[in-house]
Amino acid sequence: MFSNKGILMRKISFSQTLNQLTIFLKGMAVICLLYVINEYFWQKNTSFQNTSAVLWTMAILPIGGIIVSLMKRRSENQPLIDELYQTFEIDSIEAIKQLDKQLVEQLKLNKLFVSNKNQIVGTKDYLLLDFREGLFQLFPTKGLTKTQIAAKDSYYTLTLYYGELKKVIPFKKEQEAKELSKQLKKNYLKER
């Protein structure tokens, strides 16, 4: 069910893909530069066709680099990584990998509950919400003090309180919010 990348690392791997593409573009630039040095300075047998092909490639590489940097800035992975850093009080990608291993292990072996048509899973330490492909939220269960349901326009919200910090989960139906709130109270707030 789960690959070796886990859940969190699979979700933030787009940023890593862009890093690999950047390395590829840099490598291509070095190859083109070596080709120019070889053709013009050592072999001295250049043709117009070879020169124009290299010039077009050299012109395309910076454009590709700019596109990759724009995609990386607009990538939604960095806010996700920042939120994981803040929520779980960690400070490196290695800590996210460890968190990911622990999450996958708990999801396989120690589920406390599954609700909302298998979109929400609660374990001893984590609450994982995966509503749509590519979009998910992960919350710690440690430090959860209370929950509150509220109606907002055409949807409902369930607010999780962690002392002064609060996290809001949107729902389309009130019943979904109530179902999760009931599970949270039963499994994490029962002794409070």
C-alpha cells in the first residue's frame, strides 16, 4: 500500500523533482560549453549547422532555468514543508523523513479509527486527512485540548485547539465534521 517514499515525502517530492531538473539543466550547460571549447579551440572544424544548433541550445537552457525557478517559487510544497516544521516543531527534511516512517508504521499497525469514507485516519500520535489526491493535512494528537464546530457560509469547519495554536479543517457537510469531532473526543480528549 505504501511505497518506500512514505506519505509525506511522496507529497513533497515535486520540489525535489524540480531540484533534479535544475541539476540536469546545469549539466546540459556544461556539456554545451565543453562542446564549444572542443569545436572552436581544439578541433577548429566548425560548420554553420553545428554552431547554430549549439547557439539554440545555449539560448534555451537559461529559459529552461528561469521556468524551473518560477515553478519552484509557485510550488505549493514549501508552505506544506513550513507547516510541518511549525506544527511538529522540527527543523529539517531528515526529521520529516523520520516523522514519515513513524506515521506509516502507525497507519499500518496501530489505527485507532478510520472515518469519513476512509479519508481520515487517527493513530496514537497523528491525525491524517486526505480529502483529495495531492491535498492532505497532518496534525499531531499530542497537545490537542479541544475541538469546536462552526458553520461558515455553505460549509462547516472543525477547529482543533493546541493551547494557543489552532488548526481549522473545512467540511462540506455538518455530519462529517460531527463524526470527526466525535472520534477526536472519544480517542484523544476522553481523559480531559
